[in-house]
Amino acid sequence: MFAFAIYDNVNETLFLARDRIGKKPLKYFLDDSQLIFASELKAILTQDGFKKRVDYQALQLFLTYGYCPSPFTGFTDIKKLEPGTYLYINLDRKTIEKKRYWQPRFKHKLHISEKEWCQKILDTLEESTRLRMISDVPLGAFLSGGVDSSGVVATMAILSKKPVETFTIAFNDKDIDESKFAGNIVKRYKTDHHILFAKPQSVETLPDLAKLYEEPFADASNVVTYMVSQIAKKYVTVVLNGDGGDENFAGYPNRYMRLKRDVDYDYWIQNVRPVAAKLLKSFPKANNFFEKAKLPLYRRFASYNKIFDPDELMNHSKGEILSLARNNNPYQIINNCFSMFSGKDLKDAGLKFDLLYFLPDQLLTKMDMASMAVSLETRSPLLDQKMIELACKIPFNLKIKNGKSKYILKKAFEKIVPKENLYRPKMGFTIPLNKWFSGELNSYAKNILLNKNSHVKEFFDIDYLKNMIENNNESQDFGPRLWTLMSLELWMKAYFA
């Protein structure tokens, strides 16, 4: 993982580069008279001659995805260099070259038996974990109890001569608490385990996190990631984690299983749709499915992981956001990824989008900012270059098979992880937004979003905001939208108050 600059003062050239998958950030400002670059955007804001301005197109994308896709940052004229990309600037000639030097490629598949795939995965994970365990400072691991972190900790334990230090966040809500499954790994491998409980009061750190993250950022698990980083730092200086398993091996059932259906059965869906749509008008879910089937594939994929869809922004936003909603397609980056995809299986285009945008701009940003805030280094064995390139060669139908996500990874992990951890519904590492917004977080949201100095009221109808706050429940889950709006408001207050 790296982000670096090389300045050649003889030839007056500057070379900036970022690591392949985007573990480390590199942000820059460039105009006719100056170039400013840094790992943290906050450093750019301190420089003379730079005037802060909101990039409203970045805000539209943020409201759609919950993060600012590269190269957007939320600030006009400040960009972040895309993963696997370099910037070469000749200061004498005033020329700029930006080029992607690496990206995940899915064109060439390897057709071997499941048994052989399992061994390849375990061998590659062992080597990538061994390399990341090389450290002259105390080392441990984040352990959620999910498939990926369980596999990483199991591999660490097999390689280590002493107990692995492990760290877990727990919840009182059994629907999302994975500490029991973390306990399975702790018991099997006798790790030195540390656990911390998260409560609604934990959101008191949100204003500080909005400042810390620099860009509009709405991944609700940043709160617990920051908390687990704080507790880990008391014991170790480096931690390994399970980041990358879902993107490499198709671990999000909500979108990858739907994508598989959309691609594999598209011919039948399109032929059945005209008749079925008429017969099933009185069944809302079925009718909605066939209506959505009219959309291009990239639009369907986009809809499976959005915060606000374009119609919501058209109907309920105002000002600059409404103007953009009318004229700018926020899904264009997904369209580009699907339309330019060179592999044979379009299902892999969804994985590629997540590896190029969702993973670096949301998940890795969340981890890097939270951990580095407490001077904790995080390493990701499942994001080793060899692991990513190996995963790209695995046929998609071995990643989603028999109704199971991450099929081949789970099959490989059967040797080292309890089956109870592998074959259970995915919970996700986050906070219970719906329940928290129905309780103690509700008044916090009201105070943030509806006070007289609220910035969000410039972007959305006040009645729309009130409706979401007052009517959030299990049947109408506005939690992700409210969290996104709160995050935006706190970011605006931190940088544009």
C-alpha cells in the first residue's frame, strides 16, 4: 500500500502514484499557477490561494452512493487520484499525463476443479498473511466473526507461535451482533480477545468523524471502526483485517445474487415480462420487478445499492441538487464500467465496479481514516495483488452457487473456520440504523437536520425531511437516508460553517 511523489528538480517533472487498489489516499489541487498535493485533503485547505467551494456534483454522487467516487472529493477543484493510477506532470512544458497502470481484469478464466481452487485460495491467503505478519511492533487482528475476518485470523493463528490479539465490536441487538461467531474463532484458536460494546450514545463522535473524514461520507460503520481502532491501539500497532473478501468473491447477496439473476435469466425475463406485467399488476413486488427489468443492466445493478435514487432527488430536492438531478445521470460511472467491460461474463462487471469504486472510496477510506486517526496501521491479506488477480480468474458461477454467496471461498475455509461462521445469513459490520433512529438517535437527527441553521434544508424540502424523521420504522426504513443526510450536514458544518 502506498501513495508517493517523486520530484525531479533537474527535468522539472513530478510523478504521483497511488497503490493498485486504493488503500492509501492521494489528493491534489491543480490550476494554472500551482499544484498542491497531500495524503490529507485538510493539508490542501491550509494553503494560501486556495478558496473552499462546494462541488455540488460530488454531493449528488454522495447522496446516491453514500461516498464520493474518485476523482470527486466534495470540494471544487480538489481531486483524489484513482487507485492504480499515476499522474505525471512536466512543470516546464506544463503538460499532464494521467494513466491507470493497473486494474482488475476478468477476461482470462482458469477452469480447474473446486478442490484445486480451494487449495489455491488457501495457499495464496497463507502467503499474503505471512507477508503482512512481518512486523517489529505488536500485531493483532480485527475479528467480526464474519467469513473474511475469521479466515484471516485462522490463518494468522496457524502461522503464529503465540496467541493472536483479536478485537471485536459487540451490540446488544442480537440481529446484528456477531460476537458469538467471533467467539467461535477465539475458542478454536485460543486468541487473546478484546471486546467493546457499541451503544446509540456512540454517535457522539459524529461531528469529530465528519471533520476527520474530510469528504462527505455516510458509511455508518465508521463509528464502530473508529471505536475498535481505539481499543486495538491500546494493545497493538498493526492489525490485519478481512477487507476485500466480499468484492473479490461476491459476498453481497443483495446485489450479486440479483445481478446473477439479471444476467443469467435476462432472455426469459424479457420474453415473459410483457405478459407477466399484465397478469401481476395487483402484486406490487412482482410488478416492481418486471418494471425494473425494463431498465438497462447497469441501472438495475445501481439500484441494488443506492441511498437516494434519481427519482427521489428529482421529487424532493431543490436548488443545486435539483438542477443536477434534472441534467446529470449519477449512475454514469456504473454505465461506463459495464459498457467498457472486456470480460466475457457481465456479472464480473459488477465486481469490477465495486473493486474500482465502492471498495477504495468507501470501505478502504473508512478503515484508513479511522485507524490512522489513532496511529494504527491496518493490513488486508485478501487485498494482496496476487489474491485479487487470482479471484479475477475464478468463474463467477463459483462465487455465487447453489444460492450461496462467496461459495468457493467458504468451501476453501471449511478447513480452517467453523461451519457455523461460514453458513449463516450475512449481517454486515455496521450499526442498527433503523432501531437507533427509532429511539435515541431520532432526537439527535431532528436537532441536526431541522434546526434553523441547517444546510441540508437548502437541498431538500423540509416536509420531506420531517416525514423521514417522524415516520421511520421497520416497514419504512429511512435509516440509511437519514444517516447520509446527517453526515452531509455535519460535513457542511465542519468545513463550510
